[in-house]
Amino acid sequence: MTNDQITEILNRPLSHELLARDLCRLAYVAKDGTPRNIPIAFAWNGKEAVMCTSKNAPKLASLRQNPAVAITIDTEVHPPKILLVRGTVELDEVDGIPEEYLEMNGSYGMTAEQRVEWEAEVRSLYDGMVRIVMTPTWAKLIDFETTLPSAVEELVQQRAERQRQSGNSVRSDEPGTSKS
């Protein structure tokens, strides 16, 4: 996938909406070779997904060994809206609390007083953090209206071919048909 193709997908309005969410699921390969998939807060800076973690997090050894990752950002409604992004990460150890960490945790329902208490607790706990910076190398947006998972797209095409061969046509408003 080219950088222009990735940029086009990530610049779609629905992608922007999903990239503004607080939580993604980060998939990576653990040191023992088995897959891991964890929920983690993130911030999108316009070209990279930034996640933050403690300097002693077990996932860091895995990410140093194999920086290939994938994230999923989705909605909890039907039909789901799903943004799938693959990429590589760079680890950036920083002193103090990264601004992205404060940003990604800023939209939770806290009063101003709770926010001050939370931030003081965070600053007392961490002397530094590691920024996990993911650069996309592949992206796919699935909205189940204009885009479908590739396997479902294949089934829709196969059904259309069967119906063409039998003389039946597919209505464009029929569920499961792609309108792209």
C-alpha cells in the first residue's frame, strides 16, 4: 500500500471520527512468539498514533524485538465502523509525563477537581514514560455501507456472478451489497 493510499483512507471523515476516539486495541507479537491484543489509550497527531506506557511495561521488550503492530479502532453500534491500521513502532523514553498521555486521558468524564487529583496522582507515580509511536504502513476503513471486509466483498461478488448466470439481478439497495 502506498503512502498516498494510506493518507487517503486516514483523511476520510469517518477515519477522522475514529482517530479522535480515546481507545484502540494494540496487537503485537509477545516475546514468546504468541499474539497479544490489548486495549490502550492513544492520540492521533495527524500522521502517527501515539500510545504511552510505563517504562517497566512487559510489552516494551516485545516491541523492541518486533516493532510490527496493528491497531483497531471501532464503534460499539451496529453496523460497526472499523478502522484497521498496520504499522511499525518506535519507542521514545521520556522524562515526566508526555503531553499525549494527558491529552488521550482528557476526554473522560472528570470534574475539574477530579482532573487535578488524577494528574497529581499520575505525576507522583511516573518519573517518566515510554511513547509508543506507530507509523502506518497499511490502513482499511470498514463501514458496512460503502466498504466491507474483503471476505464479505468476495462473497458479494460471487453472489452477483451466480445471479447473473441464473438471469437474476442484484438490487443496489439489498443488504450486503457494496455501493462503491
